[in-house]
Amino acid sequence: MKSFISAVLKITKLFSVFFMLTFFYSFANEDDEKVKEKKSLVILGNSESFFSQKKSKHEICSFINNKLVTYVDLIYYVKDCKLLFVKDAEVSNQLIQDQRKKIIALPVHVYAQLEIGKEYNSDEYYKDYSSKNAESFQMICSKYEKEVLTSNNEKFYYIEDCKKREFNKFSDIEIFSTKSKPIYSVDQKLLNRFKFGTPIQVTRKVDNSVIKVPEENLLADLPTEKVLCAKLERKVVAFHEGFFFVQDCKLFTISDFNIDIQRKADELGGIKELTVKQAIGLSQVGSIKSSEVLRKMR
């Protein structure tokens, strides 16, 4: 009986050991998979054996051409046997993750042989890797032509002729964006594909008589003068530092604005600040004296 019990205990012990080994092995495999997954994001080139042999400059260039290389803490992209410094982290991420480029550590004797070229920026990247997708980029251009884009809600761009034109003032965006044409939030990678154009500027002449906007085609999208001047007839209005009198839906620059006009305007509800659309959409036809303004105000 004792021998039977002893045999049962031995078998139970063996099963326990087997179960524990299986349990730990499964967790080890799971950890290994996670490590492999993380490592797969960055591919390190095994170049020690190659560089340990005496190679000509031509062989070295052929080996590292169109690859990412490192020396100390710097990252370069190799093109035409030149080291192009990669300063933009977004570009290096795209090369590593999207293009699956290997990173090769350069020994000092190899680094010394190579010429340093210009910086490898986002423009160069998209010139090299987006030429084959030129048709799709044209579709993107068409999709966002005459639209306002942002990627971080800090910088805003107006897309025109496949170029992004940055807004200097947030208030100027109102000219280009309406309820039917909202601001689009896009991925930074997509926004990087557009080259920079001239910044958007909404400016006035010094004499305060003309408000100049460089985008003439925007006038076609504005409401009618009747809509723009609603409740403004025979009122004094302002835009930036200029003061205007509205008559027959036309803007007259007040050439000698004074305190008497201010007082009367306050009695009538105050001086309203024009929106950018109103300032652009209402015709500016000349100037008017304060004495005439006081007589016509209501």
C-alpha cells in the first residue's frame, strides 16, 4: 500500500513540474514576441563583418547608398555617396518605419572617407519617395484646393496651387473659412507633402481708405452687399484703426473723425467693428466729412 501511495505522489509531482514549465514557457514566448515586435520597428544593419574587411570607397558607397547611417549621436541619409544630415525627427521616422530603412553604425575610418552634404529635409524626402505617388498627391491637391488645413490647431494653412500658405493672424482665417467650407484637421505627414507658398496677408493702406486683400477670387464667395450691410445703414463702423460711415451699403472713410461722432454713436448703440467679410465685401467709394456724418447719422 505504501509503495502504491509513493508511486502516486511521484506521478503527481512530475505533472506539477511539467505544468509549471509549460506555464513559464508560454509566458517566455509571449515576452519574446513582444520584444520582436518592438525590435521590428527599427532594423539595425549587421555591418561589422563588412567594414572589418578592407573595402574601397566605391564598395562602401554601394553598400550604404540610400540607407540611414549613424556616427556617434548623429543620423545621416546616404545619397550619391554623401552624408545628408537628418535633423527632422519626422523624416527619420518615415525612413525607418515607412520605408523600413536599416540603420548602419559607421566606424570612424569609414565616416572619415565620406563627404558631408546638405540637410536631408522633408522636401527631399518627398521628392525621393513620393514621385511614384505623384498621381495620388495630385488627387490630394485637388481635394484640398482653396481649403484651410491644420495638423495641430496652432498653425493654419490655405492650400493654393498645391502649396500651403500660412496665416500670420488667426483673425484672417475668417475670410477663407465658412460653414460650408470648414477647417480640415489632417495628419502632419499629409501636410508635409505640400511645399510652402507665400504667407497669407490681409493689409490696409496707410490712408485707411482702402482695405487690400491679395485673394481677389474670394469676392465671388461673399454674400451680397445688402446682406453684409444689414442694420449698418447710416451707422458709423470701424475696421482696425479706420472709421467709416455706411450709406447705400457703401463705405465712406471719415476723414476727420472726432469726439462728437463718438458721443453720438454711443447714444445710438455704439460703433460696430466690421467683420473681415464686411470690410472686403462692401465697396469703399471715397471719404466724408464729420459734419456731414453727424447730420446723416441715425
